[in-house]
Amino acid sequence: MMEHSQKDRLIRATGAHVPFRLVLADITHSAEEVGKMHGASSEALKLLAETSIASLFLSSSLKFPGTVCVKVSFSGDISFAEADSTPQGLFRAMIPQDEILHNKQYEPALSPQRFEVVTLDEHGKRARESIIEAVSESMGRNLSVYMLQSAQTRSAVGIEARLNKDNPQKLDYAVGFYLEPYADIADEELDVLEKQIAKLPPFSEFFDGNRFNLELLQNTISGEYPTTIVREIEPRPYCPCSKVRSLASLASIPTDDLQELIQSGENVELVCDFCRNKYVVTPDEIQEIINNRLLK
């Protein structure tokens, strides 16, 4: 297999003369990195990548330094996939680890149920929350319906992560676009954009076997309406977990349960659901949590 030669990119652009915004994403390398954290392959890797792109598209419109959490729930072999991202292009994603391990050898049966979006402010407090019924296994379709139902915003969305046929832990590409016309767009301009999207070829047409041509996708979408790039950043995996946060999570456990952990005389190993980092907490550290609680 040929190696990818391009870096990951998140491009935010606007119409140069026509009022619309266009966001394009290529997170191929970083999605594979997230997949390695989880030991994910095949459909689980694809799902992690596509959920991450949906989150990155939503966080790209934030006007404050917050976080957008996207959670897609299913009935079937995988219960949900979740991704968080920031306007700076930092993101993380997860599927329950036992479900990833269980589905490694075969394609999971999935029936989409809910598409949930939670926006957190810079202090981690919920600013907005909305849930719709997931209409498809297509992440792009779900995001477009979400924008229409929850924000009364028309949009065109395409998201695809294509698995490498020779290596289930690799992706040929993980890409997408989000096109949103502004309210003051003229009817004839909107009609032209809709026709351009309708005749957009499959994403595979922009992949030469080594490189996905994001510029060609951008120009094909905008067509006769040129775009101006407002910002381009390199998205990358990031998880804010830490030993301090792990201790804080233990602090929410009742004292009697903490006492039982101390009496076992063994260290407690906590694993982050998103990055799979492990944090070891000793009985002495658990006792300190109890002591601090008694002092309050």
C-alpha cells in the first residue's frame, strides 16, 4: 500500500461573492491514530472517524472556546459512538471498548437510533443540548437533518471514511464537507449551489490511490462561485484526561465504597474511555480523598 503524503487539514471558507460558508475536513492520519488508541479496525474505525468529522463541522461554527460533543446511538452490536471537538481542531472519539473488541472479526449490525449534540462552554458547563432521531447510517445525512430540525438551517453535508481493502486498521481517507448558505442568499444563487451539490461525484473520484485532493473537492463544490479561505488548521487528537481528573471522578463515589477499595489493599486502575490512558490510584490516595471529605 502506498503511504499518504498529505497532512490532515480543516479548511473554513466563505463564498467570495455569494453568501455561504464551506468547511472541508481531511482527518485520515489522526483518525487512524484514534483508532490505534482503541485497537479499532474495520467498521469501528470508520465509525470513529465519521463521528469525529461531524463533531468538527459543528465546533467550527462556535463563537466561543467551547466543545461540541456528538453522540450517535444505535441498536445492534455497537450501542453508540461519541466524539468531542473544539474550534481549534482538537478532537477525541470513543466506542465502548468491549464492543470494539467483540466486533473485531465481523461487520456489526447497526440500526441508528439517536443523534445527540451537546455544546459545552469554556468551563465545561452545558450551553446547549439537542437530540433528534437518527435517520440513517450516513453521518452526513444525520448532521444535515439535525441542522434543519434543531437550528432551522439548511445545509449540504458529505462525510466518508473509506477503509483500506488490504489493512482493516488503515483508512484510504476520512474526509467530508459542510456547506451552509446564509439567510440572505438569493434564490437563483441557492439553486446553482444545489445543482452543483447534486452532481457532485463520489468521494472516491478525488482519491488517486495515495492522496485525497481536498482542493479539487472544494472547487467542485463551489463551482462557479469561488471561495475565500478564512482559516486552515491541522486537526489532531487530544484528550484532557489526567491523574487529577481521575481522582476527581473517584471523589464522587460514596465513602463506604471507597473504604472497600482501601481494604482490598490493591491499587485501582482507571482507564480513560477516549484515549485509553491508564491511571493508577493507590490506597493512600483513596484515603486522602476520604480525609478531605471529612474536613469539609
